[in-house]
Amino acid sequence: MINVILADDHILVRDGIKALLEDQTGITVIDEASNGKEALKVVSKNKPHILIVDIRMPEMNGIEVVAEINKHHKDVKTLVLSMHDSEEYVVKSIQAGADGYLLKGASKEEFLKALNKLASGGKYFTGDVSSIIMNNFVNGNISKNSAPLKETKELPFKLTKREKQILILVLELKNNKDIAEELQISKRTAEVHRFNLMKKLEAKNLMELTNKAKGYQLI
């Protein structure tokens, strides 16, 4: 069972999300909050799996809430659900430690996909903000839990020509199927190369992979 808390100052939004989730097996809304400070209280009390939080709220905004949750309740995943796709909001949410960012205009299918992704330990960022995230990774504006790498003349690992090709495609946010089609290899082979890349660069996710690729001057 995925336990969810909703934090939004608009009761109609909360009611809409509850209505969307009430028929979903394995997902339940266990509490609600109408402002940022209340959100922190109900999270501390209920320890949900996921907090769905709006950005613009009274008392404390959603980005501040995410930062506090990331600091004091690391087991709680945070999904920012906002009507704003501005670069400032996206970047600040990621810097605060958000596990996902979804626009309020998203479909029911994408919303459920995001919740399940976070519940399984992953992250989810809607395609509408992916380009913003990638541009800021490459430009060094987002670096979560990753210290800058020192310049080095010799890499502590070796990448094959194919791995270098796949690294570029991965950083362009292409999935294994797309990579396989572009390089005319099997999807399984693409998966293996992606796994080897993550292992060689000691990266646990796309954030770390991008930061390390930049630090090692691979991009």
C-alpha cells in the first residue's frame, strides 16, 4: 500500500486528487494539509511514503517544505505537483531534493506512473521539464549530493567507443528502446551498456551520471 499525503491550499485540487486515487488499488490518501507548516506536521505524524506538494502555499512554500522533508524525513518521497513549468521553480525544486516534478495538467496515467515510480525508489520528472533539468545539469546549476570532481589527466576507468556513444544518448534522456533503434543494437545490449556506464562512473542515477560526466570532461 502506498500511503500519500496531499499538501495544497486549494481544497478543490485536493478533492480532485482524492477522487482520482480512490479507485486505485494499492494507493491511499491518509492525510491532507492546506499550507506548508501543516504539511510538515502531518508528515511527522503519519510518515507517508509520498508527499504530493504544491509550490505556492501560505505559511511555507512547497520548495521550503521539500527541503525540510529531505533534511528530516529522508524516507518520505516528495512529488511537486505544480501549474508552473518555469525554469526557476523546476531548478529550485530539484536543488531542494524533490524526487519528482509533475504539472497539474498531466494525465491520470502519467500521475499514477509518477507515484508508482517514486514508491519503487525512483524519480519522475515530466517530459515538459526534462529539457530544463538537463540544461541545468550540463551547465552545473544543479548538483544534488555530489561534490565537484577534481580535474584529472587520466580517467580512473576506460570507456569503449560504444559506451561513449550511449553516454551521449543517455544524457539526451533517451530510453533503452530509443538507444537500441538509433545504434541498431538490441534493447538488452543497450541496457547492459547503460548498466556498465553507471557502474564505471559510480553513478546511482541520471543526476550523478551527468555531474560526473561533466567533471571528467566527457561532455
